[in-house]
Amino acid sequence: MAYHLCSSPSSRPPHDHPLFCNSLSPPFSLKPTPFRPSLTLKHSMHPFSLHSRTSLQIGRVSVQDPISEDTQNSNSSEFPNSDEKISSSSKSYIWVNPRSPRASQFRRQSYDSRYSSLVRIAESLNSCNPTEDDVFSILVGLGEKIVEQDGVVVLNNMSNPETAPIVLKYFQGKLKLSKEVILYNVTLKVFKKCRDLDRAEKLFDEMLQRGVKPDNVTFSTIISCARLSSLPKKAVEWYEKMSLYGCEPDDVNHAVMIDAYGRAGNIDMALSLYDRARAGKWKIDAVTFSTLIKIYGMSGNFDGCLNVYEEMKALRIKPNLVVYNTLLDAMGRAKRPWQAKSVYNELIKNGFTPNWATYAALLRAYGKVRYGEDGINVYREMKGKGMELNVTLYNTILAMCADVGYIDEAVEIFEDMKRSETCKPDSWTFSSLITIYSCSAKVLEAEAMLNEMLDVGFEPNIFVLTSLIQCYGKANRTDDVIRTFNRVLELGITPDDRFCGCLLNVMTQTPKEGLSKMTNCIEKANSKLGYVVKLIVEDENVEREIFRREAHQLFNSISADVKKAYCNCLIDLCVNLNMLERACELLDLGVTLEIYMDIQSKSLTQWSLHLKSLSLGAALTALHVWMNDLSKALENGEEFPSLLGINTGHGKHKYSDKGLAAVFESHLKELNAPFHEAPDQVGWFLTTKVAAKSWLESRCSPELVAAQILPS
DNA sequence: GGTGAGCTTA
């Protein structure tokens, strides 16, 4: 089943990107900024330091490398199924020589038949009325010769939280129990299956009242019930209560708690339990290791993930597929596709067969960093193996296509999906396709896809409407933007930070006459943002301090992942309106609030300006500030380094073939600046100390430079 | 009688 690529990304027509005009369209990147862990994770006891290189860090795999096709290896069974959990403790009424080989077989058969009848009884108890009459009448069927173990087996196979306590009561009344705690524990297990922590807690109180002492199993069951009920903090509470009841946590309790602490967001505690587990030589299995990798990944400590992986190998614990998948996912989130590829190769080498989670993680890893070809290769590999893709996998591939701007490929995959017998496009699918068209301002196609979505019965959601607004904005159709915005309000959808960011981005592309309409929308969507925008568009004379204070308050009120996008757009708006001073003010605020990090850097040999992830307006503003700083340094007689450089990044942003680099090249020429593109360093413009100094000296006063970079 | 896993988007 060959997959044919209709076009390569480079065959798309170049995006028009003139320097200063209303079509100034900074590639609007709403990528979340890397998560910065608030806790420093110290693992002093680890045999591997967090900075040590692990086997997966060696060497970078080329993007162009084909993904290994060597995936036909059969999966060796890592964990033979042990099916020996059922102990034979029932009585046999026919004498068989206990030493004969037939004896154990006989015991087993006899027990199996008893066990099956107990399971059947449990099943009827799951569906009967929760009354003593009904429950007891079923249990009478057990006969008079019941033993404690019968109660354990029945309750252990139950799932009805209303009848289970009545069953418990029956056995308590019928038998003199020697291990009552076990009956309580299996009843708690029923509540755990139903994620009913309330009932579990009530039963715990009841067992205390009856004088039954809880044990470690009691606690691990309740703790696990809490974490399955998405109440990890409750899980922590119960764990901390253990010693009050004379229970010392054991291996199993710790393994559960590493997970529960991780889910409760208490990463320090999770890791310190892990440290204690290692120091105490407790048993830690592959599942717990995968939990640890996930915890490190969530905290943004991606080297920590690799170290855990190395550590488990050092402890001779065999990774399983889930460990590999978790690691793959973490490397994707870390934006390290080459390491994701290494993990993938390693799991293949070790004989595992990739499953959907493996492929989904790989696709996300490639999509995030726009490794389009690699992503499409994953799709080809899955199709080549005849894999049945599910909706999520299709959606992940389409999201990847949206990330890298593969329109034709997305359409083909969408058609393939519609032909598939096992899954149908859902609202996510349509949302991705609408996004793909919107990012390229293909209004007709986006609208057609919207109609197709409505035809099959999906309501437009905030994702779809955000994309459409972006589409109309790019196509300069302000009235359609306003119409769509009103539709959002009519549908009762609350604008979120990203939605407002999109409106703001549209505004940076809106011709002057449309600005007041856009301001109105933004005011309705977010009054704080609306106010700052109004100050920029309508109030030239507002005091600097007041403007800064309002902008500061705005940045404090929005989520971290949109701050840079907002700041970029606001600066673009200022630059579009010839307000360089305001732009500088916002850039400075952005630096102060650490929205922008390390724009300028100085080493002994090189001074640099880093413009990656800045919008065009923000980058030009930063250049202006840098040039002024250099002039000041020259005036002050500061020693210049041998090299000065500007890094614009590779400029391969999706949907924009002309990145910052191309725009800067011509802009630097206009300024007569002696910076030249470095042949061996993509995205770098370099100059020497001598050339820089003579150029700075030849420039007029800094004020005139301002005029030079502004649109005429 | 006890732990326990990857699945999404602007």
C-alpha cells in the first residue's frame, strides 16, 4: 500500500513578506514555552549525574535517515504469564494418595469447580437488588459448609459497591473469622474498582469500630482508590496516616505512592521516595520506572528521564514497551527528535513491536520540531505494515501535518481515513484540517471543510473558530473576522488566552481602517488586553509609566504559554503604527519579566543578538536597541570582541518561507550594516570588530537610526 | 486480599 506524496514542502510558493506594511505577518507561534520546573530536582545519590551523557545521547541521528525498517522481529515474551495465583485450599471429599501425581491435578480440578461456582455467585450478586433479602438468598446457595476463603473469592470477584457490604455482613454473621481484615480488604477492592472513595473511607471507619486492625494491604487499596478517583492528595493523606495505625509502608505502598505523589504534583516527594527505595534496596519494577520517567518528563527534566532509563538498565531491570513509549514521549516533549529516534531504534533492537502509542509518540516528537518527512515516514511505515489506524493516530498525523504545513499530504491522509472501515473523522480531525487551510489563508477550502464538519453533525468549537479567525485575518477579511467573533459569543463560548492572542495577531495584519473594529472585539474578549491595545491605537499621549504599568498587569494576568505571543504582537502593533518608543518599552518589559530570555549576549570573543522566536517587529526593535547599546559601548571606549553576530534562527517557520533571516538580510543592507550571512552557520549574520566600529562611527546620532528603521 | 501504563488540536 504505497503512499504517494503529492508535493514537497519546498514546492510551495514563497510567502509574500514585505518589510513594513500592513501585511507584516509575524509567524504567529503559539507554541508553549518550555516548562520550567519550579523545583530543582536534586538527586545527589544517583549513580549517574543529571548531566552525564547516556547511551541515548550519543550522536545525533540525521533527519534524513530513514526509519529502520527492521521491525519485523517478533516480540520475545519478556514476562511469561504466571497463571499460578490461585492457591488450592479447598477440601476434597474423595481420598487420593497425596503423593500420587494425580493428587495435585485432582485438587486443582476440584478447586477450580468450586472457584467457578463462587465466581458465578459473585456475578449474580453484582446484578441483584442491594437488599439483605435478595443478597442473602443468593448466598444461601453456597450451602452450610462455607469457609472464610469463599467470602474472599466471592467479594474479590464483585464489582457492585451497593451489594458488596451486604455480602461482607453475611459472612461476618455466618463465620467466626480468623482473618477479618482480608474480607474488609477485598470489599475495599470493590470500592476501588468503582472509584468510590467515600464508601471506602466509611468502611475503613467501620472496621476500626469493630476492632479490626488495618494492614498494609488495606492502605494500598484505599490509596490506590484515591488515585484512581483522581484525588492524589487524598492518596498522600492516607499514606501519611499509615503510621498512626501501626503500619510501616512496604515496597508496594512505596510504588503506589511514587505514582500518587507524581500525580499530586509533589515531584520532590516522589523522587525522594525513589531515593529511599534505592537506598533501602526495595524492589522497583519496570512500571514504577516508567512512572518515574513520566514524572521527570512532566517536570521538564528530560535528562532526568534518560538517567532513570540508564539506572534501570544498570539495576538489570528490563525495560518494557511502556517504558520505551514513555521515554519516547518525553523526548518528543523535550524537542529532541534525534533522541526519540534512538529510543525507537533501541526498542526495535530489543525485539519489541511498536504499538499505536509508540507511533503516536514518534509522530508528536517529529511534528513538534517540524520534521515533516520523518513524520510522513512514520505514517508510511504504519500503512506499510498494514496497521489499522485509529482516530487518535489519524488525528495525531494530521496535527503533525498542520505543524509542518503539509496541505496535500493532509488531504490525502484525510481521504485515506474516510475510506477506512474502522474509524470516522471526529471534531478533532476537522479542526486540524481547518487549521491547516487557515494557516495558509485558504479561505474557500477552510470554509468547505467547516461545512463538511457541520454536515456530519459537529458543532464548531473554540479551536475551529480560532483557526477561522486566523484564516480571515490572513486573507485581510476583517468583516468576516468580526462575524466569526460574534458567532463565538453567540455560541456562548468563552474566549480563552489563545483565542485573544489570535485576535491580537490578526490585528497586527489589519489595515489601519479596520483597527477600531478589532479593538472593539478584543475589548469584549479580554478587557485588560483591550485596554492596552486601546492605549496603543488610540492614545498617543498616555504617559510612559502608565502604559508600562497596564502592560505589566496584562502580562501578569495571562497564562505563561501565550506571554511571548502577546508581547510579540503588541510590539508589532506599535511598530506598524510608528511607535518605536512604545515598542522599546514593551521589549524592555518583556526582558524584565523574562518573557524574552538572553536577547543580547557577550563573551570575550563575540557579542551577539539572538532574535529567534521574536516577531519581525520585536526583532527590529531589538536590533535598534542593540545598535544603540553598541554605540554607547563605543562612546565609552569599551573593548570590542573580534566578532559580532546576529542570530535570526533558521527561519523555517511553517507557512512562511521567508523567515526573519531573509527579511534581515535586506534590512541590514538598507542600513549599510556590515553584517554578512555566515556560510557555515545557518541564520547567523556576522561582522568583525573593525567593520562594526567603523560602521557605528559613520552612523549619525541614535535618534536618526530610529527613523531609519521605521516605515516611510 | 494490595501498585500499575501510554491519547491528541489553535
